Amino acid sequence: MKKVLFFAVILLSFAGCKTSKVAQEIGSGSQEVWQTMLVKQLNSQVEDDVIKVKYSNGTTLYYTILDNFGHVALTWDRDGRTSFDDGKSKYKGQIEIPSFVTSGDHDEFVFQVIQIDENAFYGCNQITSVSIPYSVGIIRNAFKDCTSLKEVKVSPNNVSYTDEDGVLFSKDKKMLVIYPVKKSGTEYELPHEVSFVCPEAFKGNENLVKVTMGNDVTAISDYAFTNCTKLQEIRLGRSVRIIGVDAFKNCPSLAYIYSPNIFPPHNCPTVFDASTKETCKVTVPRGQKWNYSRHLEWNEFKNVSEEW
């Protein structure tokens, strides 16, 4: 730990930073740094390379020290837990992740938050909103089973991620990362830039009835729409090549699938429930019904028709 703190001090020396002047020394991000400090850090403790920080709004967040260069990752809370799935997380409400955290008797050590760990918010069923600062460049499947999450917000200065109406994307919008479980609205059309739907991206959403994909979408990842119990209609684009494991598992309301692709998407061994194949109507391009009938799972649907 002493080695880590030593390198943090060296970094600050090169940057000319002191704790009280972090925002002034960070350059173009100074305004945001001050904004992240509006929720005042009250105190911090370091144990086993994990920094526990208490804030003036009543939130306590935990950060894992990643290296000797003053970088940390927001991680799962250790409040009475020995692993991320050991009991319920204490994270709740609106979480505003800061760009920097400090440590030391006089806050002389400054760490930059560059990552959100896998499972950092696993099972946090009381979190409603998460704000991601400009400094975070990696998010590792952090929002599993956040059953109350309504929105994810991202600083406009972030170079890796962005949001649109509370939905989390890669900065170029080619990847849709998270569509929050409790986001309002019954219909959603993916931005035209999206080409990849990440694992569990829509998992468990309780409001969506219809989803429309653009023609640039090439892959729908594992569990992407699992447990979307109200989903009735899915419109695939012309370029979908792969649909992942259990992508539409436990979607009991799914009644219509429109696939304008003349090349049937390659399905993993299980994508749809058996009951979906019995009742759901699949619409494919004219002259391609025979083609779909030769491909895994598509050949098990009882109601396939042609259009276009």
C-alpha cells in the first residue's frame, strides 16, 4: 500500500496537483471535477488495496487500487459482505461516481477513477440512477440484476461512453451496452449507428413491448432480452448474423418476429423458449421461408410467413 501511495504522490508532483487544487490542475476537465466534488468526500479508509469512501450525501463507495500509478476502479461494496453476491448490496438511490478520490491524513493522495468493475452493482435492487464521469474508460458488465435502474448518465467529456435518454452506449454508439430495467416507455428503436447489442443489454426490462433494430445491427449477444416478459414484437435488421445464447429466453409475450434478412441469423443452440416457437409468428423475406426452415431453431417455428 505504501508503494501505491508513493506513486500517487509522484504523479501529483508531475502534474503540480494538490488535493485542494485538483480541479484547477486537471485542465479541460476542471469544471466537471469540481462538480464531482459537490458531494463532499467526508473520509476514507484503505485496507487490502480497497479504499472505502464516505460522502456527504450518505453514500459509501468502494474502490479497488489497480496499479502503482494512482488508478482505481469502483467496485462492489464491502459493507458486511465477503463477495459481490454475498447478501444485498448497500448501494442505493442515485449514485454519482466521482472522477477522483482522495486518501491520507490530509487527503494528500489522489486517485483517478478509470474503471467500473464487473459485478460492481450486482443485485443492487435499490439503485435508480448512475452517473459516470469523464475519467471512466472501462465498464465490465457492472449492472447485473439492477432491478430498479431507470437511467445511466455519462459525462459529455467521456471519450469511451455516452448516453442517450438514459441508455448507455459506446462513444461511437456502435455498441448498446445497457438499456435500464426500469426505463419507461413501451417502444424503442435503436439508433441507426448500433451494430452490436451487448450481453444482457435489455435483460429484465419490465416495460418494453416493441423493439426495432436498424440495418447495421450484426449481433445480438447472450441473454440480451432474457426476462423481458412484456416484449411482444421484435423487428430485426437486414444484417443480423448472430443471436446469442438465451437471447429471448423467458419472453412469454413474444408474438411477432420480423426478420428481413435473406440470410437467416445464426442462432446459438437455444435462443427462444419452446412455447415461443409454438405461438410466435415469424415473417421473413419472400422466397426465403424454405431457407429459414433449414436453419437451427428457425426450423422449429410453427407459424412462418413471407413478406416484402
